[in-house]
Amino acid sequence: MSKLNVAVVYGGRSGEHEVSLRSAKSIIANLDPDRYEVLEYLVSPEGKWSPEAILPEPGGNPGIDVIFPITHGTFGEDGTMQGLFELADLPYVGPGVLGSAVAMDKHVAKVVLQASGVPVVDYLIQRRNELDPDAIIAKLGLPVFVKPANLGSSVGINKAKTRESLVAALDEAAKYDTKVIIERAVQGREFECSVIGNETMSASYPCEVIPEREFYDYDAKYVLDTTRIDLPANLNETQTATIRQLAVEAVRALDCEGMSRVDFLLETATGKFYVNEVNTLPGFTSISMYPKMWEHSGIAYSALLDQLIELALQRHTRRKATQFKR
């Protein structure tokens, strides 16, 4: 059987460029060389492609059978890159244009999740040119989390406990996006759960994230080796079933086929789970939790890559059966 030509697209114009490089390195090392021929496409922080850009036209990329994008964050995980692949009529791993764009915008994602009955934490939205810390304190109190609406890997996120720190956090988040989301700080525990599938979806066993720092920020995720991960999470059967069910419901609500990682908060005072966010191209580094949770749930790293590529091919075949002309 001939090998599939898999184009791994990584890097990108995002604050998560370095994380993407590490994810790609791990993916390339674990793709079965007997099944796949790997083609590497590096996108620089300035947006320059090497060796060349994928052409946005059907049939324009005859050497590519399927794309494995691992461009975390802006211009890679937000539907823009997925739109290029759709124009090129190429199968690709991960959610499509709509799911990617909606999940990336934390504001729009919360609106959709709320409308679908999925619990989210109380929040406010402010624009870069109308930041108002007093309105935030009046509505949500303190402490709060302040985040750019469109970014990942905890870039630009801060926890504000005072008005002074809130002003600084708003300014920081506004550097990364014109829209800032402010969330009530939930006192409790953090969990993650991996989801895979197209029409039929499955959720892994969840893990608990126990950061040594104030919260699970960028350094805790990728720089320091101090965060503890409990896998499986210390939850009872009912809690585990709830988190897995909510993970699938959240991914379905946002139309995120292929793969996603859903992050949760468990409020200590109420025992209630909240969906924090849905990550459509989660980290695939050697320490990333998306593959680790699936490994614990019975799917090894290389086999997981096989499944994700097969899901991409299946979705593309299904889409090809759709009529686009009268």
C-alpha cells in the first residue's frame, strides 16, 4: 500500500509559535514511517511559508493527501488556516472553519455554549477603547480573570485581585486583542478532558491540573516543571461521567469535529462544573495532556495520530458528497 503524504503545518503568526514548533516535532517523530511520508511546512512568526505556501485552489497541491495543522492560536487555530485548506479542497485534521473560529473567540463560544445549556462562568466583554474597571467590579466583584478574547496557551491572561491589578491586566490583555473577556474567578479545581470524533464523539478520562502558581499560566504550562497533573483525576464515578458528557456536549455545540480539548472548572462551594474553554488544536508536545489523556484511555500516541488522520479523510469524503452547484 502506498504511503499517505501528510503535510504537517506548524509555526504561525501567533504568541504560541514556539509551542507549535514543539508540538510539530513530537507529531513528526510519532507518525508511522511505514504509513506516511511527512512534508513539513513551517510558517514564520511574520507569516512567511517555507518551503512554499499551500495554494488555495483545488488540485493545486498534488503532492499532499492530508494536512495535519498544528498552528496554535491566531491565524492558525481560528478558522483562517482552515479556510485556506477548504479552498484548496484538502482534507485536514481538526475542526472546520466555523468550529475553529467560534471556539477561538471566547466571547462567541460562551454565547453558543450558554444557548446550548452548557454551564459557563459569569463574564463581561469590554473593547480595547472602552475598558472600564469600575463597571467590572460592580458586576463581577474581585478577584476576576482577564483574558484576550482570541488567543490560547494562557498568553495575556492575568488574575486581578485589586482595582490596580485589574487596570494592569486589562491593558495587558488589550495588547493581544481588541476584545477582552473578564470572568468571575471560581474558587475550585481545574480539569481537562480530550474529545475525538466526527458525527460520533468520544471523551477520554479527565485529568486534574494542579499548578503551583496562582493559576495555570503560560510558564506553568510550558516553561516550569512544577505543575502537577493527576491522571486519572481524583473524581467519583458520577463526576467523571458528568465531565465526559459535558465535554462532548460542548464540542458538539461549537461544531468542533475531529479533535478538541475541553477545560473545566469545578467550583468548591457549589460542586458545579463549568466549561472554561474548548481548544481545537490542543498541544501535542511530549508533555501535552490531549495525547496523554488518550493514552490513559487506551489509545497510544501513534495510534491517536492515525485516528485523527482517518477522521480528516472521512470528513473530507463526506463533504465531497455535498452539492455546491445548482
